[in-house]
Amino acid sequence: MKKIFISFFFLLSAVGMYSQEIQLHFDPRHALHSDVAPRNYFTATFQMFKPDKWGSTFAFVDLDFNQSKGNIGLAYMEIYRNIKIGDFPLMPHIEYNGGIVRGDNYSGFSIPNAYMAGASFARSFGKVNIETYLAYKYNAFDKVSNDIQWTGIWNVNLCNDKLTATGFIDIWTENKDRTKSGGDKKVILLTEPQFWYNVDKHLSFGTEIEISNNFYTGYENKLYICPTIAGKWTF
């Protein structure tokens, strides 16, 4: 799960609000794609967004309870900063991604760190809020992969704010062979639209639909669609 509700947070930044929320997703991934998931599992996500006069900071942590007896098998985080430069429409963007994976039958491994630097742009069209950024991406594989990533983010509230449609799309490159410098690249697509019914300003129920291509190592050029059943609490 990645950048969940960033567009919602961007909307909050426009009015100078601070936000924290937690989500719980049931992911029936094994039932839909047993080749990439040995079981269905829950994912918990905590995230925060804090704007200030110098820009804004966003961060989230995902925990996948995907091991036997519901133990945690993955911890993943992202944090980024957009930096305001007066009224200039483009904002410098810096970002870090990384995490760890463990299993019942192996000691685990680190998800290679990724460091990004680029420029972000945000704009509203009526009730529709969008943000996009383009960044250089340094993937710290066994041999470094120098890459590029484009991200688009959207948010819209409908029906007197009872319904929310939000999400993101990422497209990035990385080396096909992580043990070699240079060589052939692959292009990875990951998008996660979400749809929420807001019971009130705190409680919401809905779904996230992860759609990916080239995302899973060893399953290149294969499209996966993975919906969840979810709830969230906004503090």
C-alpha cells in the first residue's frame, strides 16, 4: 500500500490543517493471486500530514500481518517533504522509501532504500484537487540503479462530503537485474484508487484497489488487481 490518501492531505494543507489517521485493510490477495501471496491478510497504515509556512511533510508506515498466526511480515515507510519558494508554483520535492520483510521460514531482508529529488506541482479544479511530481530516483540495490519516477495524485469529495474518491499513480524505472550496473530497464506501474463512504468526520468505510504491472519481482509483464475492504479513523 502506498501514498494512501495523499490527495486528501493536500486538500488539508490548503487550509493549514494537521492530520493523522489510521486505516485497517483486509486484503484477499491469496484468493485472487495465490502466486504472489501465500494467504489473505490485514494491513494497518498510520499516516500523518503537517503543512507549515515552509512547505509540508507527509509520512506513512504500513504493517502487513501476512505471516502465520497473523504475525507481521512487512514494515514499510515513506516520508517526503515539499518546500515552498514564495509564490513559485513548483516546489522542490525530497523523499525516502524503505522497509523490511520477514517470513516464517526465513530470517528476512531489507527492502532497498530509495531516495528521490525533484519538483512538485499542485492545483485545484473546483472540488477536484491534483498534485504531481517528477523526480530522480536513486535505488540502492546491490548495484545502484539511477532512475526516474512520475507520480500523480487526486482527491474529490462528493455528496456533501459523504463520498470521497482519492488515489495516486506511480510510474518509475529500475534495472531489470539488481546485481548489475546499467543494463536493461523495466517500467513499473502502481496505482491505488480508493473510494470511501464517510460516516462522519472521523469514521469511514470503503475500498482500495491496487493495480500493478511489473511490480512483483519474478512476475514481469503481468497485471495484478488487488481490492481491499477497509475502514479508517481520522484523529
